[in-house]
Amino acid sequence: MNHIFTTRDYAHHLAGEGTGVGPMIERVSPGSGRLVARFRQGTAEDAAAAIAQARDAFDNGPWPNKTGMERAAVLRRWADLIEENVERLARIEVDEAGKPIRQARGDLGNVVSLTHFAAGLAMQVHGETYSNLGPQKAGWIHREPVGVVGMIIPWNFPALIFAQKVPFALAAGCTVVVKPSEFTSGTALELARLGTLAGIPEGVLSVVTGYGDPVGEALVKSPDVDFVSFTGSTAIGRRILANSAETLKRVSLELGGKSANIVFADADLEDAIDGSLYGIFYNQGECCCSATRLLVDETIADDFVARLVARAKSLKLGDIHADDSDVGAMISDKHFDKVCSYLSKGKAEGASVLLGGEAANQDAGLFVQPTIFDHVTPDMTIFREEIFGPVLSIIRFKDQDEAVRLANDTIYGLASSLWTKNFDTAHQITPKLRSGSVWINTTIDGSPQMPFGGYKASGFGREMGQAGLDEFTNIKTVFAHLGKREPYYTAKS
Ligand code: NAD
């Protein structure tokens, strides 16, 4: 153990004081039981102050009027500062989110890459010109920043999801108010502070900490917020959509998932075993696109499952600050109880427990044993509902059609993975899978160039890639007449 625990005290990242200190939210690390941070419990007035600053910075401030090159320079400086602080930021994520340090370092590395990528996009914001409309007409299609963006972020990837949104909106020329999760606000505040050092002007990026109600609600309902970018549960996503109706603002919703992971008999089975374990136990299963439903070709299933379970036995949980830790803690007592209730349901509904199936006996932390259920059927609760914990459900399939049917048998549509060395199989199945991402011979994978988002109850809108910047723009059509107009109405005597 090489981490020194301290308790960090945070204020909102806001120009001025907000409405004063008020009550604080105390964050006890789910991995160690220690008090690691105190965040301000923001009010609707704090949110209103941040929104007013963002509105003013957008309507009157320099940020939307800077050139793309100027915005890119600030974002590049920001990425460099984040890179210098990766280890410290990763330790904060471990403390607050309960994830293993190896994963937190990976997340922060991706934050750096995403910020650099968004800096590149800032130089590329452009529209289209139509010069083929005849000698007297010309048309331009501009991409303008959408305005003030409210961003609401969950706890499972606090820094990464911040970076999937904020640099892209800033690259487009928007101003931003972020409401991080009440469990994991530290890195959003730290990243915003580094942003100020990099040259993001006052009011352009604020972070207001606190609970969904009132801070998140205030962002969604405010007439001065033009767009809400939300990542979180499908239940709260529905509420966001309803609350945005009054002001008819645009929203993007990155919601829950129940992803299928399909293993065909001709796969590289070593890769598929490692990938299947990563797909469910990465971030202790607290991942929107966790590969929670393992669909295996019945002809290889017994051997595959036996090897999978043998490998899973060596996963290490416990000290999440240790470099060899594999599986972290559940985010909160309430969530720990919820995940444990799914373990009970899986057993009660008749699935066979091949591994785990209980809470882990760890003194200080909210750990759940990596769990593998076999002989799961589509009617079981563990097949249908998002568990958001280290719990894998295995089901066998006879042929491609059955695999696709099972994969799509969910209200969600975030991601699917498939493992096969037959390109025909992969290519033919991909369009049939009703999910926003399909991974072939890999899982939970990507690159800043590749957009991410859902189908069905996993939401709508895309983050990252060019689409992730376009999301934060409005299209303005400019149509011009050149020279003297032919009159439409002629004077009648
Ligand atoms: P959550 O929906 O409980 O909370 C998400 C955020 O919304 C938090 O900041 C919370 O404070 C805020 N919030 C709560 N009530 C609100 C309200 N009435 N108005 C405005 N904001 C409100 O989700 P969570 O438990 O933090 O995160 C887990 C969920 O997020 C899972 O369902 C997971 O699948 C989903 N998720 C999706 C993606 C994706 O990209 N699709 C990524 C990560 C997590």
C-alpha cells in the first residue's frame, strides 16, 4: 500500500462564492471506509449563479468568439496539465469511486487523449457551402455552438465521462455547467481547476456539486440552459426528458445497458475467455456497457465455461490502491445491497452458481465476490435487469439466429460483443444487433475517434468522435440572393 489518505475539502468551481458554504456531503471511500472528501451540498441558487455566469460568458464573453485555433491551444494546454497530474487524479478516483488503481490510471490516460482529440476538432468546426444554386443564389450551412450546456455525470467513470463531454462542448464554443455525482465530485473539480490554469476563462466552465435534486433539476429546468447532456440511469434519464419538456431544450441521454457477449465455436477461445472476464469484471461490473450476458455456442460451452471459471478464481479484490488489484468495491451501501439482492434472486430463480454468489468478506470495503451464474434463462431477473455489479449470466445458444434473438431480448441497446474468426459471421450479424456499438474480438474498447451511445432504452445522442462535437452545435442555414430580385408581386394598377 503506497497511498497516503487525506481528506480533501472542496468548494464549487465557480467564479465568486456561490451562496456560501452551507451543509457538506461527506464521502467515505467504499474501498477503505475512510473519509476521503467533503463536497459542498449545492443549492438551486448555486446552480442559478453558475448558469448566469455561463449565460453571460456565452452571450457576451470571449469564448464563443475565439478562433478554433485559440480554443485548441487552451485545450491542448489543459490536456498537458492533466497529463502531469494523472497519478494524483487517479488516486482520487480510487478513493471516491472504489475502483482499482490500474483502471483509474487507464481512465485518466483516456481523459488526456480525449482532451487532445477535442483540441484537434476545435480547429475543424466548419459548415458547407452550396455554390450550384444558380448565379443569383448562394447557400451556407453554419455550425454554431449550441450555447450553455448543463452536464450531469454519474459516479462510475467520473473523470472519463467528464472528458467525453466537456472538452467537446468547449471545442464547439459552448459554455458549460457540470453537476458531478454526489459520490465522486473530486476529479471534476480538479479537472476544472486545471482548466482555469490552462486559460479557460471565468464563467466558461463551472462545477456545482450536490444532489440531483436540486442541482441537476435546476440545470434541466432552467430557460437559460440550451442543452443538457446526461449520463446516468434510465430511470433518471426519463425524468430528465420529462423535465426538459417545459423549456423544449435539446437533451442527450447516455443511459443503462445489459450488453450481450456472444462467443462462437470458431473464436480464439483464449482471447474470448480473457475478454469475457474483462467485459464483466472491469470496473467491478459498474460499467454501462459491461458484457453482463455471456451467450456461448452450446457445442463449446462446457469446456469454455470451465476454463472461464478457473481463470476468474485468480482475480484479486481488496486493496484497491495496490497495483495488482483487479476488482473494486461497490459505490455505496445502497448499491451494495442492491447487487446482493440480485445474487439472492439469481439463486432463488434457479440459476447455478459457478463462482462467488456472496458479498466478499473484506473488513473495510463494500466488495462483492466476482460471481458467475450458469444455466440462466431469459425470463430470469438477472438476465433482464441492469445489476451494475460483478455478476455474469451465462446462457447457451444453438445457432446464429438464436444468438441474435437472445442478444436483442432486452429493453437496452448500448453495446454488443462477438467473438469469431469468421469474418462472414461477424459481418452478417453486426447489422442485426440492436445496439449503438458492436465490438468484434474485443470488448469495452474504443478510441477518441469512435462515437459512443445507445439504441432503445440506452438513450440517444452520441459522445466522442466528430459526432461528439456535432452534438454541441446547432445548424444555421443562410440563404442569400445576389443581385436584383425578380419581383414575385408585381404592382397592380
Ligand atoms: P443516476 O441516474 O442515479 O445519477 C446520475 C446523475 O444524475 C448523478 O449526478 C445524479 O446526482 C443526477 N441526478 C439524480 N437525480 C436527478 C434529477 N432528478 N435531475 C437531474 N439530475 C439528477 O446514475 P448513477 O447511479 O450515478 O450511474 C449509474 C447509471 O449510469 C447506470 O444505469 C449506468 O448504466 C449509467 N451509465 C451510462 C453510461 C452511458 O454512456 N450510456 C455511462 C456510465 C453510466
